[in-house]
Amino acid sequence: MAREHLLKIGVSGIRGVVGGFLTPQLACAFAQAFGTYVRGGRVVVGRDTRSSGPMLQHAVTCGLLAAGCEVVDVGVLPTPTIQIFVNSTRARGGIALTASHNPPEYNALKLFNDRGLFFNHYERNELLDLYHESEFTEATNDEIRRVLSEYETPPRLHFERVLKHVDVEAIRRKRIRVGLDGVNGGGSVMSVRFLSEVLGCELHAISVDPTKPFPRVAEPRPDTLGELAALVARQGCAIGFGQDPDGDRLAVADETGRVLDNDDVLALVVDAALERVPGDVVVNLTTSSVIDDVAAKHGRRVYRTPVGEANVVETMQAVHAAIGGEGSNGGIIFPAVHLCRDSYTGMAFLLDRMAQTGLTVSQLAAGLPRYYRKLGKVAFEHGRLGIMMQALEDSFPDAPRDRSDGLKIHLPEGWIHVRASNTEPILRLAAEAKTESALEGLYGQVSSLLER
Amino acid sequence: MREEKQLRISHVGLRGVVGAGMTAAHVLDFASAFGTFLGSGPVVVARDPRASGRMILEGVLAGLAACGHDVVSLGIVSTPVLQHAIRRLDAAGGISIGASHNRAEWNALKFFGPRGVYLSTAEAGELLDVYHLRKFDFVEWSRLGTVREETGAIDPYLDELAGAFDLKALRRFKVVVDCCNGTSSLILRRLNERFGWNILLINERIEGVEFAHEPATNARTVSLQLAPLIRPLGADAGFLFDVDSDRVAIATDEGRALSEEMVLPMLADYLLPHGPGKLVITNLSTTALVDEVAEKNRGRVIRVPVGRQAAMDALQSYRPEQIAIAGEGSGAVMMPQFRFVYDGIASMLAILSMMLERGRKLSEIVAAYPAYSILKAELPLAAQRIPELMASLAERNASGRVNLLDGVRVDYPGKWFHVRVSQTEPIVRVIAEQRGEPPQDLFDGVMEHVRSYL
């Protein structure tokens, strides 16, 4: 039986099930470690709409104040909006309380540096050591600072940055009919404002009440967005957007109500971005080869990184990429707005593209090269992982491979990527091929090898 | 210079110098312990203006919400206002964040049960056990408590005071108050606004880091700024409150700073004839004037060990109508008509009512009491020598009436002394009192004996 990870304290921060696992004590201590690490100063704190958010925000605020930080409470907001606000104010860092696409019983602390970026690998290790040493700054009465509130500025700053890169007037003139599923998340209020007021769309929105629980599986994927698909079809929308609870991920439905594969969404946005901004592309190892084709069309290079937003962002910084992201999970990263996953950039680029070309979403998607993809997972017992991966290596002795995150094997008909999950004892499989039968053959071969 | 303890966890709650002793981790654990200890129901929370109060408040809110308690957060208000709100809202309990008469760098958590009463010793012991075990009843994510802010808690509190005192008649007095930058300022400003009073406030700015002076209620602090103002302003009385307004100290119309010991005897003298309660509950270190006043009014004094906890336990041994008043020589006084809450503002109104009823100036009322002289000192002492010291003191003074309830108290005709160990600091307190002249010989003798154990 696979062990469920109800609490994980690691280099990516702290994440767990609220109740007996992610306690206010842990959140407070981690925040105090963070406050100690950034040496006081101003720290921005915001959250998504999970019911545990307010409790944890009190605990985090307590820990930050105890470390001598000034706390700026930005309330319920999407994670990218919080990151952009950290980046545009003189803050020493930021903490977002969100478990992103995870189920509602989970919550987590996402930690940002003074530029509003995820801590890099070395910073994360230092912070974790500091947390374990428990030698925190303990501010005295005359060193304890204030809690300020800032609810209006962060969305405005975020919108300003996004709108610089699209033709707002052209979009507004089209008065595009848009469907939205906000999952009652941190972007609910902001997305309604963005689409209807700022971009002048005719908006048909569901699940945009931040006081209500998540009405569906929080991760926006083709299989979780049935309601959005129905809404788009019923209202005759030209496009439908599905967000996750912290507004960093985006899924898209076309005008027929079909939810696009997230890799294709990324490809459309990469295409739109490269039209406007010159530069290379960075995606993770699991992202579809469709990105390579799109980049090649613009004469640009694609860099591949291990899975994880922080990894993609680190490489994007290093190669000064124009755009990047992670296909399967709907993450679009456009550095000219900010080096973070941002559903608002994605929405704006797609609407802009529709306005410029006059094409429908299905027509735009049809313009992409066709690949067949399959994702899956295989549970493994502790101690067996090495043997399984070795068996996989041995069965494709001559194929080019990438070992930077699990194992990715390139074959003439496509590729297969196998990696262990960070949070569960399972192997994640991703395969892609030019034809459906090649895909089935490849996937079947690998999965039967691993399950043996 | 003695080293002050920077953290104290006891039946009275959590208290310490923030940063140096008391940390966010203590606060989270104590709030979670209290949330676990309490039955279900909402909890009311308030704080005094200390800057550290905001940090502590956040931790308290997190701990209580994690245990599934809805919280009503009153912001910066006095402890008596909090206690009143607990009863008004029929809450399961409350937490007061504030260090009362201590300096600004201190802070503390005080815990209240239903109806706003302090926890009994037995309940406080249970809370401490939960705290030390650190096994908290955290609820699952969908049942977490929510926090509601309520900013108007002072008004219903004032309404209750208006029901017990003739606020219209009392406003004829010209009153000056030293707020010590604390919560009394908020209450008295509202009293001025709503009831047409004209109290002149000094040090009325709510301040989190540096108080105008030490916020203790005693003759020394009254004489700093308040007493010198009384005569030039032609005021009838001056009052000084500690930061959380549960204690009061007094200046007369002649600008004299009264000993803090005077508050309890004066109020006993005022309340005993009003009956029906005939008991005065106080501690072993409080002035003998209270015995004299009680005797005159056919009341009886019950002496208990020093400290809030002993007084609370004593109160529970009697029916409310048996009790006229309870308090200590520090200016902390509770009256049965005010829920047995130490309440400096109610004490002020009772003193003014006494002046009104008697038609006398405050200085005339004070002059009618015989003079008592009190001498006090404190000395550091190694804990292991304390029992020896106490035993020898009792033995040497066997000719007097010896009371061993809390250290050693010995009564001689017309004078007494009390030697006890502080609950909050590693020191021995020596106090001696005599009707009339200071009991210098008695005091010196005891001090010499105590010093021989240093």
C-alpha cells in the first residue's frame, strides 16, 4: 500500500493536510524561519480561497512579526499577482498560502524572494537548514513591526504588466464571448474584472464565488472541466477558460466546448509570444514536441529542464528565454510579465490572437502539428525504483536519453519519459508519438516492463 | 542588579519579555492548549496596545481557529471590557493579551472561562497539562474556526456601568486621568462623548513601544505627572490606570498622591454599608486599615495568599451576595455588581459616587481615616534557603499571631509584618505596617534576619 504524504517539509517548502498534519505551529515556525532568512523587512502575504487559508495566514503573520518583519496582507489573490506585487514593491519576500491544484484539505506555503521569484535550489536548502536549526530572530517589543493591508494595488499592477503585451483595443472591439470557470478560487473576483471590465469581453462565468468551496477537482484538465465545456456550448462562447485555485494554471476550451490538451494551449501561447518577443523557449522534459515545431517555425531553440516550475524558471533566467512553461499542467511563463506561471498572460495572449487573426480557437489549434500523447502512473515499492529504471534503460540500449529528471528516452517514433513523483511512491509515465498506433505500442511496451 | 526572569508559565498563564523569553512558539502552543481545553463555543480575544500584541494576537487566532473555535476579536480594549464581552456574547471563554502594569517589553496571556471569570486553580492546572503534553485537538480543514472582528465592545460595557452608577450626577466632578498610554483612554473618551463627561486625559495616546512612564498604579507614578496637575486645574480628583485598566491609583483634590493601599479600604468603607455582603476578601500583604474599616461596618476580612489565583479560589467558596468587595493593595479591586472583575474604571466611579453621596471632598474623606505607615523591600534569595528562613522567622516571632498561609505573616498589637516569595520573580518581599508612625524597628529587625540568609 502506497504511503500518502500527508505532510511534506522539504526544499520546496511545506505542504500538508490541515488538521493533524499541517498545524499552525509548523506554519508559524516556517514563516519565522523565512523571516529570519530574509533578515526582517517587508514581506507580502496572500492566499487562495481554501478554508484553512485564514487560520494559516494568522499563523504565518505571527511568525513573520516575531522575526521582525513588516507584513503586507494582500488577502485572497492569485499566486502570480502576489509574485508580481512582491517584485514591484520594496519587499524582502513573499509567502502565498496555497496548495495550488491540490484537493481542498491540503494547504502549503509558497515562498518567494525579493524579486517575487521562487527561491532557487540553494536558497531553499539554506532556508530548510535554518528551519531545522530553529535559531530564529526573536524580535523584541520595540522591534516588532506593523501589519499593513494592500488589496487594490496588486491586481492593478498585474493587469498593467500583462496588457503591455497585447492590443487591448483590438480585443475590446471584438467583444468576444468568453466562458470562465474560476473554481471559486483566488482568481475568481480578479478574473471577472479582467475579462469583462478590462478586456471588454461578454463574460459567462461559473464558480467565481471566493467564499464557496471548490466545486470540482481543483486541477484544470480536460477531464475536470465538464461544466466549463457545457457552459461554452450552451452560451455559444468563442472560448472558455478554466483556472486552478491560485490562478497560475490555465486550461482552455474551444468554441465547440472541447477542452484542449494543455500542451497545445502552451504551444498556441508560445506561438503568440514569439510573434511579439524574440527569444528562446524553455519547457520541462514532459512537455510535448509540438513546442519544438512551433519554436523551429520562429527559428528559436527549445531548452528542456526537469519537471517543476522552479526548474523551468531557473533555466529561463540563465538563457534569457522569451517564454516557457510546463505543458501538461497548464503553466505558461512569460518573463516580460513576470517569471512565474500566469493564467492571465495566457488568457490575454489567446484573446489577442483571436482578435488579430479572426480565427476560432479550434482553427488555431488545428494549425498545430498533431502529436498523440498518453500519461499514466505505476506504483512502486520502496527499494524497487532503481531496478525498474535500470530495466528500462537496458531495454533501449542504443536510444538517446536524458537522465536529468528520471529517464527520458528518444526513439524514432516518439519519446517516453518516466520519473518518480516527489510526493507519492509512484512513477509518472508520459509518452508521445506521431501516430496513435506508435503511441500505444510505445506506452504498452514501457508500462508492461515497469509493472512486471 | 538582579536578573529578572524573562518567561513564566504558571497557573496565572503565560508571561514574559517578548523575544527574550516569550516567543511565537509559546503563544501558538498556549492558544492551542486553551482551544483544546475549552468546550466547544466561541472565544473572545482582546489585547492591550503593546506592539508585540499584534504578533501574539495572530498566534492566538491561529491556535484557536485550528481547534475549531470561532473567535470574536475585539482589538485593543481593556481586560474588564473583554470580560464583559465574554459574558455578553455567552462565549466559552476568552484570552487577554497584555502585560497590565509591567513595562512595555513584557507581554502575557490571561485566560478566562465562561462568563469572563478567571480560571480556577484546578482548571488552570488542566490547561497547563494540555500545554505540556502538546497534544492538541486540531479539527479537520472543513471545521476550522473563523475570526470576526468586533470594534464596538466598549459601548455595551459602558451601558452596564451606567446601570450601576449615576453617570449623569457624577459628571459634575472635575476629573483628571493619567491613562499611561493604555486602554483606559479609549473607554474614557467614549464616556466623555456618550455621557457628556469632561474628563481631562493625559498620556491618552495609545502607544505600543514607549509608555510615558512605568504603567504601575502606585503613589510614585501618580506623583510623576498627575498629582501636580490637580490643584492648578482645580480638579476634584485624579485617577491613574494601568495599561489594561484593571487597576487604579488616586490623587486627591489637594494634589496628594494616595498610597495604592487606600483604594480597597475606601471602597470597602463605601460598599459595606450598602450590603448585603459583609465579607472583604484580600491578601495577607494588604493594609490593616481594611480590618479597621470592616470592623466599623460590621464586616469580616478574609485573608488569602497573595496573587490573583488565591483570590479567585476564595471567591468561589462564598455566595456572591455574601461578599462586599475583594481586592489587593495594588489598586486592583473587584465589586460583586461588576461580575467580580478587577476593574479600575468601575473603582473610579465608585470613589466618585462615595464623594457624591457623602458630599465631601476626596481629601476630607481620606483625612477621616487613621494613618497607617507601611515599609516595603525586596531581596534576592536562593530558593533552597527559603524554607529555613521562613521557619526561623516563625520561631523568633512566636509571641505574635503567626500565619503561615503564604510565607510568614506575624501580627502584633498595632503592627504586623509579612515575608513571602514573589510568584513572578526570584525575590523575597518584606512588608511591615503600623498604625501611625512607620514600624522602623520591626522592619529593620526582620530585614536583618532575612539578610543573614542571603
